Amino acid sequence: MKFETISYLDENGHLSPSFSKEISDKELVKGYRTMVITRLVDDRMITIQRQGLISFALSSNGEEACAVASAAALEFQDWMYPQYREAGIMFWRGFTIQDYLHHMFSNAEDLTLGRQMPNHFGSRELNIVPVSSPIGTKIPHAAGCAYAMKLQGEKSVAICYFGDGATSEGDFHVGLNFAAVRKAPVIFFCRNNGYAISTPCFRQFASEGIAPKGIGYGMTTFRVDGNDFFAVYDVVKQARKHCVDGLGPVLIEAMTYRLGAHSTSDDPSLYRPESEVKQWEKKCPILRLRRYLIAQGLWDEKQESSLLASVSEEITRAIAMARKTSLPPLISMIEHVYDEIPVSLREQYEEIQSIYPNIEKH
């Protein structure tokens, strides 16, 4: 089963006249700025992890359009279930660089109070459910959320992001089947970047990519150029309308590539050739959109230099502030786990206090 990859913007920034969706110049510039912010933040997080300032970091380098363009195509009331390369959706919806740095340092200003690893962001205020480390677990959650919205008569959708590796998990099949049978308004957004950490797609499944799996579950399916801002925006717009019209879920397979390592615990040179990376660098989503904006007179080198300088300075200030911010109180380790703190956890907390009497002062 062969699928056409939907694409409108080529590597030189030329937009096909077949793109018919309306997207304002303001949204396009915001989308470009958000992708640049995402990349600069990601790059700096890897640097400070190597310096020992934070414990862990993941980058969405090369995959920024998947998150940002899809967020641009949705409405604020739609619920988002990210994996860990979707920091761009946070910035699109208003999360500041300082907010993000507090999270990465797991300090007292982190919304999760350090209970999550870095890169496990989320915000109830922004309708973004925090990232969970186990791969694929959010897929059934998003399906359930969407079904609940359907039962309540809401004109909203849920979107769940995951990589190609998650399609090898049982949660993927459970979630898609449930959503298809119940016609839940959910968009399953798969970033197919070719590898589940170091495992290439051909060692994961025999199907021709991810898209045929959606057809197998009886749902509308798209394959899209995940590095094309316009194409991702287009298919997510279509998918959202399909869902709110009551026609059931949609699976989107976004063809993209992870330009960097899987995480700061990975060495990609051990499992893929550098020549492959170089080929994909030419398809960079930021580079393609920048060329388009410049050709349309919406961006120039002066604006580019100003953006890079201002964002870099903001990141530096945010790092300094996050480093100065105190750690979460020890009591937060046992709060909000149960409705009432059980005796066993209270005893453990008191034992730690007796061993480290000054721990709450740090």
C-alpha cells in the first residue's frame, strides 16, 4: 500500500500554487519565530546538560515544524498530548523561555515541582498534558479524552504526538481501535523520523510506513512532509474539521528526521551515517520557511540577526534566574500522590528530615 506524501514548500522556499488554505502573514512569522526559539532553547539545553547544570535534555532539532505548524492549525480549547519533542507547542501557546528553564532545572517554579524529568513539560492552563516517559501511553489517554468531549458535545479535539517507535507498543493499537470504533475526535500525529532511538523502521515493522496502520483501523489517514510548515498546517486543519464534524479520528504520519541525537544519553554516529544527516539538513523546516518569508518580503537578515541575539540573551537570563531559584520543598515529594498523605509516606518524610534536618533550607 503506497501513500503520497503531501508537500507544498520545496527546499528552496517555493510554495506550490496547490496550497489553498488561508494562513495569515502574522501566523507564518509567529510560526517561524517559534521554531527558531525552540531550536535555540534546545541547543542551549544540551550545552548546559554537558556542563552538569541539568540532568537530561532532548532536542527537536529538524522536527520543529511538526509541533509548531500543528499547534497553529488547532484551536486553544483543543487538548494536546505531547511526547518530548513538542516543546514548540508550549512556546506557541504562550509558555515563556523562563517558564521552560524553570522546568528544565526542576526548581520550585517548575509547574511539576521537579516531579518530572526535564523535557517532560506540560501546562493545565495551556491545555497541554505533561509528557510521560513510557512510550505510547498517551495514545489511549488522548482517545479517552476525545471520547469524553464527544459525549459532552464539545466542538474540540485531542491531538496525541508520538514517534514511529510508539507504533510498536500495544497502546498504539488499543488507542487507535477504541477511537475508530467510538468515532472519537482525536488526531494521532506520528513523527516518523526513521529511528526508534537506534532502531530503524525496517526493523520495527514490515508495513510501508505508519500510514497503512490507520487504514487498517478504518480511519482517515494522511502522510505529510513533516518538514513543510504549510503541509503540516494543511493536513492538521483538515483533520480537525473531520473530527469536529463527527467523522471519527485521523492518523497523520509526518515524514521528518531527527538531526541530533535521541537524547544526551545517545550517540547517533553508532547507528547512522553522517551522509544521511547531511541530506536531511537540506530539508530543514526552519531554513525552508525562512527562504519563503524572505522571498515574500516578510523577513530579512536584519530581523534574523535581531531575533537570534534577543532570544540568546533571553535564554542566558532565564538560565541565571533558574539557577538562583530554590529547589521544591521536600514535602512536595509526597503531596498530591494520594488524596490524603498515607502514614507510610509521612513516616518516610519524617525519617529523611531526621537524617537531614537542614534539607528544607537548601
